[in-house]
Amino acid sequence: METVARLRRGFERVMEVIVVLLMVALATLIVVAVIYRKMGDSFAWYDEVASIMLAWLTYYGAALAAAKRAHIGFEGIVEGVDRRLGVALVLIGEAVVIGFFAVLAWTGWTVLQVLAGDTLVSLTWVPVQVTQSVIPIGAVLFIVGQLLSLPETLRKIWAGEKHNAEIDLEELENVLDESEAELPQPGRAAGAEVRR
């Protein structure tokens, strides 16, 4: 179990580095392209490359989110049922998600074969296969992220732990009460003491 947790953390770090590099590269490209356009000399390839980078960011970001279990889900349903049923529901959900991404990876690979020989319109030296390779690669990385995070998810369900995003209502009420106490009351100067 500890080995899987280490692999998951390593996978998350690698995906974080890729996502951050893509974000920085995309932001830099956009800023430089805007500056060049304002100077009257725009890049012919900017739009095509920026849209490809955005797609890459989406696929690699989705794989990172899969490893962190940060996608939209229905944790409340799983937490509201018996733990055996909860485990079964998670396993069924995992099978559906992994099945979908396996089909996406296979279809993406098939599309790459069809695109053999095609190049980008604005950068004719860049093969379209390189730009579209993110589809099968991203799908496989998503599956890896799901599988690496599955043991921890199953452990939490079996132990009856609540989802990370669940808010403890009592704790929230305490925070709100403390915040109200710090706010100045109407008709009173801020910082004035209240006498009782």
C-alpha cells in the first residue's frame, strides 16, 4: 500500500510539473503574441499553437485531477450507504470511467494512424500526429491516475471516512460566529468596547 502511495505522489509531482510548464508556456506565448500584434507584426502560427497547447493542458490537467480525485463526483451517495455497497459503487464507477478512457485511448491511437503525413497549416514542419498524440497519451495517464488513487479511495470508504471536501457544519458555524464577533456593530465606532 505504501508503494502505491509513493507511486501516486511521484505521478502527481510529474503531472504538476507538466501542467505548470504548459501553463507558463501558454501564458508566455499569448503575451508575446499580443505584444507582437500591437507592434504590427503578428505571428501566423499563434492561434493554432495556442489552441493545441490548451488541449494539452486540458488532457494533462485531467490526468492530474484523476490522481488527486479532484473531478466532480457523488461522494455523498457512497458515504450514505453501507460500506460494502459503497465499495461496490466505487468499483462500478471506476470500471465505467476506465472503460471510457480505454476506448478513448484506442480511438485516439486509431486517429493518429489516419493523420499520418498531415502537418499543421501554419507550421508545415510540425506533424499533426505530434499535436494529437495527447489524446491517447492523456487517456492512458488518466487511467494511471485513477488506478493509483483507487486504493486510498477504497480504504477511506471501508474506514467510513468522509470526503475531503465535506464541511463540518458545527465548525462552519463556529467560524461564522467568530467572524460576526469581530465585525463592528452598527451605530458603534470600530474598536469601541462593548459594556455589559
